[in-house]
Amino acid sequence: MAVFMRKSSKVINHLKSKMGLLGVINLLSPSTLFHHQELSVAAPIARTLRNPDADLSIKATLFSSQRFKSTKADKHLNSLNDADDNKILDFPGGKVSFTPEMRFISESPEERTRCYRVLDDEGQLIIGSNVIQVGEELAVKMYTGMIMLQTMDTLFYEAQRQGRISFYLTTIGEEAINIATAAALTIDDCVFPQYREPGVLLWRGFTLQEFANQCFGNKADYGKGRQMPIHYGSNKHNYFTVSSTIATQIPHAVGAAYSLKMDRKRACAVTYFGDGGTSEGDFHAALNFAAVMEAPVIFICRNNGWAISTPTSDQFRSDGVVVRGRAYGVRSIRVDGNDALAIYSAVEAAREMAISEHRPILIEALTYRVGHHSTSDDSTKYRPADEIEWWKLARDPVTRFRKWIESNGWWSSEAESSFRSSMREKLLHAIQVAEKVEKPPVADMFTDVYDLTPSNLHEQEKLLKETIRRHPQDYPSDVPA
Amino acid sequence: MATVLHGVGAATALSASKSIDSRKFQLPSRRSLSERKGSFLVVRSDGRMVQGSRALRAEKLITNAVATKADTSAASTASKPGHELLLFEALREGLEEEMDRDPHVCVMGEDVGHYGGSYKVTRGLADKYGDLRVLDTPIAENSFTGMGIGAAMTGLRPIVEGMNMGFLLLAFNQISNNCGMLHYTSGGQFKIPIVIRGPGGVGRQLGAEHSQRLESYFQSIPGIQMVACSTPYNAKGLMKAAIRSENPVILFEHVLLYNLKERIPDEEYICSLEEAEMVRPGEHVTILTYSRMRYHVMQAAKTLVNKGYDPEVIDIRSLKPFDLYTIGNSVKKTHRVLIVEECMRTGGIGASLTNAINENFHDYLDAPVICLSSQDVPTPYAGTLEEWTVVQPAQIVTAVEKLCQ
């Protein structure tokens, strides 16, 4: 008996420790459990199996599964103890109860997972929202950040069309995701972007000039001209260099979270990807790993409906991306990606959970990719132009947020036009400056492949310089040799 | 030099695994020649030990002093008592020393934790350092390699173990596109001091999928370094050097060499990642090899010596970049080169090495470079067939005879 009690309290303590922020489940006190000689731990396990919101993992216990006889405890038992379902057996992975009824789990839920949203289309707070308060200063900063992002997108896109930069990729329609997520994070959180998140870097202080330098690949670019435009990266802003490959950054984020966990830092890793990226193997393994390793990482999926020309109906058949979280044991939420306040609240809550409970969180932000995939794409080829127009005008996240801050008296149309024109001017100036700056020297082609340049690369550099010297007319004049 | 050849005899009888008495396994005492922090001994390819924080080739190697034959015990390692251990234990010892030295070093891979690793390289480490520093991962090579890269970029120094090198084909995307590239494309802002290691090569009837030679696929990737260990001595030395390197390093071990026994020094040492190892100096022909084929070459060398030849055997160790300095000196001396490798004929390390030698030392060659490799076939399961896909000592003897006509 004494042995039983010890083991039982271990189970209960274990179950208790797994509760976290989810609220309280009424646990039986040990005394009620030991009412009778025969006891089973069916009661607390029964309720957890039945409670869909419980995020408890039930380790195999050493108890026998005898029928519970106490009348007091009976009250807490749910229909689990109906005639058919009272057999519980141990398998690797825990106890599971049997049923003689052959029931397949439906491939789609009766109701799709609900989407968290607090601002309606007119920018009014919905009654009864739980939302984290955002004051004037933060709100205006968020809004102006979104304007800056829009200005960048407009001008750089135009610059590409004019042939001044070779490539660009806009974030139109996803400004709220960019800025609001960044606002809820701290500078210590490591960000692993896909490529449609320059707003996060913008929020952290990357200047318009720095953006322009990277797009023009000049010698002031931190990447030393080695990557395509929009492949920003800055270690001092904790923003890891964009790599073109899809979803490879997701396991990187898990590794970074593992590193933060080992260092016991009060910070998390954050990674972004689109709906298309969730089809990659790396997504699945990374979520699985993060759950198993209890890593503090936030996975933010920008479900914008399109992966270049592939709509989500051709990408997956699940109820979006949020349902996959549960499949891997990851807590998840679906948010309206065009509602800056909802995103801000969700990310702040997620960050707190990730760091204090050492768990990964999946956030699916539903939105729409208003722009083309990139400057190499014309999306009117595969989707109707009026659909794009509708999302651009009627469902614009920036307009929605502006309506909210204007209704609070924190913004006006004069402030709007003056801010936009000053931004435009600053960015045009930055572009002009960046265009004139020299390109990186030929020597930079061979450095940083390794920490120290090896002899074979020195040799190859020498060969190249000699060739340039002999045939200067065949090489661009603005690249210093 | 003398110590290295002890391992040769054990090479061909690799069947029985000797049970290891764990009490024999001791941590080496940290006696070093100087008390300066960060100073350690580096073994040059001629067997001399020098002090240095980096094995730079600023000083010239005096090649004449190298002409000590295998019998002399001129190497200073022989004067210290040292301790005997098997190759996988040497790897573990190197790993453990580095984990003691630097708390950022961590290990991740399948079954590396409490199971101790499928070749026992990480046995006992999880108990000593905890589950977080010796991490068991789910089965997703691309993803845990990606995880290692992410961890490396944020300050850790992970060692990623592929249970078999062949599985790292699944990690090719992360290794090529991120591991090799991110230091470069980020403009030097993020470094990736990761070590990727695991057993590869043709074993004893492991089947085609588990007998891959990945060094041929990885050799083009810019930004990574590749080394192959072949003795307990260089296994430990290369492991330590790889961990300390700021670049991503792929360390190739061989499935059949884990139970080689050798006496290694007690004091701390590392081997240079870019240097080749002079196994047997000679005059008539240069034989370049690495990993398991070294032992087939040494066995052929015995036959060749009896027939009156004097082969110079070099274990190239560094697969990327090649140590063209040591190799070049040898070619200039002997004027004949034979390459013996386990890679396939097409696109293997031997193919690249042949090209490098032809390009750089063409004038010194008296005969075309001969490269003995495995055939371009998946490794068959049947034991006799498998034996004949890899280069055997008899073929090496024939090739040398042909070369020296």
C-alpha cells in the first residue's frame, strides 16, 4: 500500500506539472484515490483523455487497471466507464482505452478551427475580445512601420522595373504580420525569416540605407554583394540571413532555440514561412523536434493562399496549417493575419509560453498575398485581377489599423500624407546614394568561404585578377579589381 | 611514426570486436610543453611535434630529416608511455576532452544519447553531460543537420552524427545550401563551426545503401572542409581539430576501422586539418591513399618491399583541401604516383586528386598517374562480390609493378 501511494503521488505530481497556463483540472486528492484496496489511476487519466484541451502526456504508470470502486470518485468519471470502454491497456507511448466500435477519425473537422480576430473590418475593437492593450506610442510606431514597409515595397519594385536592381519581392498585404509580430518580440529573440519578412528587420532598426545597400549589392552591403536583393541578414539585429531555399530555416530556428535553452536565456527563436513551406519535409521534422526537445520556438506561418501559382487547395487538404500543430504535440492558434492587434496579442502570449514553459508554439496567420510572388512573376496569369483588387482595397491590413488609431485620435490624414511623402523622399535619396556606391572588390569574391582564405582560392583570385588586367574591356568598370 | 604502424596488423583482422575494459580508459593528463593557455602540440606530417596555436606552414619542413624508416623510434611519441585504445574510443576521448574544455560543444544525432551511438563513439557522454548536450534526435537527417546549423549560428559548436554517412544524403540540402554557404552569403556575419561526422565506406555486407562513399558527393561544396581519419591517433587529433575549427568540417570515419588498437600519447595534441600524413617514406613510387585503403596499401607495401620496391605511402587525410605541399614534395622525389581509394571511379576523390597532380606536377611525372578505385557499381551484398568491388592488395602490387617498369 505504501508503495502504491508513493507511485501514485508521483503520477499526480507529474500530471500537475504538465498543466501550465491551460487552467486547472480538478485533480483528486490522493486520499480519495486510496479509499479502497483496489485502486486504479483510471480516474485522473480518464478525465485527461476526455478533456480535449488538456495538453498532458500520460506516461505509462505502474498501476494495474482495476475497476474503481469508490462512490466518491465515481462522480468524477465520465462516460469512459460505460459498458464497452472500460478497458485500458499499456502500449509504448502510454495508456490508451479501447473501443469495440470501429470509428475512423474524419479527414476534416465538422467546423474549421476558429480564427482569432479583435478588430473588425472598420477598425473597431470587437466586443468581448481578449486583447493586450496597445498604447498610443506603440500603435503609432506600428502604423508608421507599416507605412515604411509599403513605401519600400513600392519604390524598390519600381526600381526593379526600371532595371536599377535585378530582383525584388514585395510584402503587400502582409504588413500587419511583419510589423505586429516584430513589435511583440524583443531584440534578443532570434529571427529566422523566409524572405517575405523585411518588416521585422525594419522594426528592429535596419535603416532604409542599409536595405538599399543590400538590394544594390554595393560594398556597404553587410552581405558584401554576395546574395540576391531582399536576402537581408544582420547579426546585430539578430536577423539571420535569408536563404532562398524554402523551409530550411525552420530547423535552424529549432537549433537556435535549443541553444537558447542551453544558455538559459529569456528569449526564444522565431521563424516565418508560407503555406507552401509547410509541405517541405523540414517543416514537419522541425515541429516534431521542437515538441520532443521542448524548445522555445515560435513557428509563424503566413498562410497567404498562394505558393507562387499553387493555391492552398493544391498544397494541402488539411484544415490549413494550424491543425498540424496538434499532430506534432505543438500548441497552436489561428489568427487573422490582417489584424495587427490580434497578431500582437497572440505573439506576445506565445512568446511568454514558449520561454517560461519551454514549448514550441505554432501560429497560423491567415492573410492574402496581394502582390505577385516576386518581380519574376505576373500573378494575373493564374488568379483573377479583381480578386487581387478586392483584397488590396477592402481587406487591407494597413487601412484597418489606421481606422483604429484614427478612431482613438492618434492619427490624422495630415499626419498620413506628410509621413508618406517624407518616407518616399528619404527612400528615394537612399536609393540614389546606394546606386552610386562602388560595388564590392573582386577580392570579396574569395573571402568568407572559409574563415581564412585557403591557398587554392588565393590562386584562383590571382588568375582572375590577371585575366581582368589583360582584358579590361570585357569586365565591368565599376567593380574594383 | 613507429606508433602508427602498430595499427596496421590489426587492420585486416577486423572481425572480432574486443571487449573493452572501461578501467583501462583513462583521461589523458594535461601535460603540455608549455603552460601557456591555448598552447598544444601539433604533430607535423613527418612525425615531429611542434608547439603552436595554429599549424601554419610558415616554417619549412626539412624533408631529409624525414627519412627515418619505420624501425627507428625517433618519434618523440614513443618515449612517453601513452595509453592504448581502440579507434572509436580515441574519437570519444577527443570528443570528451573538447566537451570538457568548451561548454558550447554539444552532440546531436540518432541514438547518440543513452544508447551511446551505434558505433559507441558517444557512449557514456549522455550520462556525464546530460541529455541536452548529447541530444537524441528523431529520424530526420536534413532537419537535425539544419538544427545543428541553427545552433552553430547562435554560438554553439555542435557535432552532428550521421548514423551512417549514407544517411547524410538526406542532409545534402542543408549541408550544401546552408552549411557551406551562409558564412559567405551573410558577408561573414554568421559562422557555422559545425562538425558533421559518421561512419561510411564499404563494410562487411552492410548492403548497397549502407556502403556509400559520400566524400565524392560532398567534395565540390564550397565552404566545407573534409578530413578522413584512419588510426586512433589521427582520429582523436582530427576530431579535436575539427571541433576547434571555425569552418564546417566533415569528418569521415570508416565502419571497419573502429576497432583498431593503438597506443596514443597521454598529453593533449591535435592533428592539422589540412595536412597529409607520411606513413612510410620511400624512393620509388608515391602511393596516395586514405581511410581503410591505407591498410590495404600497407599490406601491399610489405609484398612490394620483399620484391625490392621502396614505396612511399602517404595518407592524404585532408580530402578538401588536398595537401599539395606534402604530395608535391613526394612526387618531385619519386616521379611516379599511384592513388588507391575506395570511392567509385567516376567523380571520386581519386579523380580530383589525379587532376590536381596532373595540373600542378606534370613536369615531374615519369609516367601517367594511376588511380585504383572501386568500380562504378552499387556495393553488392554477397561477401565475395563485395570484396572485389574494393581495391585489394594484389591489385596494388600489380599497379606498382606496372608503374615502375
